Amino acid sequence: LWNNYFHLTVAFLTHKTLQLESFSQEKRTKILNKYGDMRKNMGFRIRDMWYNIGPHKMKFIPSMVGPILEVTLVPEPELRKDTIPIFFDMMQCEHNFSSARTFETFENELITKLDQEVEGGRRLLFWFGR
């Protein structure tokens, strides 16, 4: 159930019709005035749900690394600021609950997903604060 929830919210948040940056300033302003940025609301729900699933988090590492990365790549600073800490929490969870006391599974998955984004032509400079 939670896996479906996370994947559905990520699919909603990253859907091309909600990427306000692709619209003219006038259209973007009208949408924001009428509906607000629905991506932020959904991102906050992802964040809140992640922190509420408690000890079940390990079931979502590494499978949710890629989807959470997709959320952080949406060029909305407030959304990124609130979702990047999920990565730190994933590292802590894996470290605390794995027998090896590492976060190697998370690390390998994040590197793989970042490589895929770069190889796919995605520019990640804004993700690194540039």
C-alpha cells in the first residue's frame, strides 16, 4: 500500500503538466494564483508520510531512492529543501538497522540513479546549489 502511495505521489508531482517552469510567466501566475503550486503540497505529503512510517522505512530502501531523487530534481527550491533530508534519513535508517552498520545499499542506488540522470542528459547543477 505505502509503495503505491509513494509512487503515485511522485508521479503526480513530476507530471509534465505540473511543471510550471515550462509555462509563460502569465500562465504560471494565473495557475499559482488560482491553485497554488500543487507540487509543493504533494512533496510535503511525501515528506510527512516518510517520517510517519517509522520502522517500515527499511522496506523502501533502495526502491524509493530513485523516485525521491526525481522529486528533488523538480526545480522548486522549497520542495527540494524539504525532500533532500529524506536521503539523510535513509542513510541513518540503513546504518542503524543493517547488520554491517553501513549505508552501502543507499549509496550505490543514489550513485546509480544520479549517473542515469546525467547520462540521460539531465543537468544537475541546480541540485548541487549552482
